[in-house]
Amino acid sequence: MKARARMSPSKALAELASEEADCRRCPLYRNATQVVAGEGRAKARLMLVGEQPGDKEDIEGRPFVGPAGRLLDRALEEAGIDSAKTFITNAVKHFKFQQRGKRRLHKRPDPGEIERCRMWLDLERQLVKPGVVVALGATAARSLLKKSVTIKSVRGKPLPLEDGGTLFVTVHPSALLRMPDPDARKAAYREFVKDLKQARSAQSSRSSAASRKSP
């Protein structure tokens, strides 16, 4: 970390991604195609944290490039958030899946895998220094809060993080895609956008407060 501290933020993140690629802290690397490190603005004020890469992300080596990512991009736009100014990553950096025929089906990371991968998420946060973090789903919330929580119990509440940042917890966009009822899916999507707007508002408030403190 000391060596990275002397680098530019973007170079430090690239160095971190290279280290993540060599990670053997849990067995997930054995079957995954590659590590999927976070990406985005090096000093983003808003960070989005998902659960883990999916099939498409595992193949391309980039976070949120599949159907859930497209839904997230649309929701961010509707919430007034410029996705180019965010940093997006996952709590677990390798794709965990179950092979079923030719298909690779998502399998949720277990507590041990989340714990062993938390180091990389913590380092990303140390480098990016976001004022506001959005946990997309219970796995991301568990990694960031270091305890298991239900989305229902914390949704809509600004939660303090140890580094002074603020955390908001919402659903993972893939959960919306799995909803079979169109009306229920539309209502859930509206709530999702509302959550993102709340995070945007908190980030704007922090930025305004920081500006007033500056000489």
C-alpha cells in the first residue's frame, strides 16, 4: 500500500487489479476465467458494489457488462447519476457458478469467500475514497458492514462506515430481472431508482459541505 500511495490514483488501481489477478485466498479462482476488478473514476465520490461477476463479466473481465449492468445503467441515468463519474466493483472478484450442461449458473458466495475477498474491496475503497457507497444486494452489504443484514432492515437508511463514508443498501439489479410479474418488476424498479436518488442526494450534500469548508 505504501508503494501505491506514491502512484497516481489510476495507476494505483491498475496495480491493485494486477495483484487481484494473482489472488489465491479462496478456491474460486480455479474455475473462473479471470478476476474481475473494479473500474471507473479513480477518485469517484460514489462507489457501487455488487455481489460478484456473472457469466458475461467473467468472460469479458469487466464488472456489470451483462443484463444486470444494462439495467443498472438505465437506473443510474434515471436517478441523475453519471455512471462515468462512479466506481463500480464487486464484493467477490471471481465468478462462482454451478455447471448445468453448457450453462454456468450463478451460485452465491459463502461467508468465507466474502471474508477472504473483503481485503480487495477495502483496498479499492482506500484508493478511491468515495464519500458514498451503494451496496447492491445482501452479499455486498455483508462485506461492507462485516455482518449479515437483511435488505429490508437497512434499506433507505444512511449507514456510517468506518472510514467516514456513508453506505446505502438496495437490491441487486439481477433480482429485478428475475421477477416474473411485470407490474411487480416495474414497482421494484421504481424503488431501486428511488434508492439511487437518495445516494445521489447524500453525495451532493457531502460535496457541498466539503466545498463550504474549503478556504
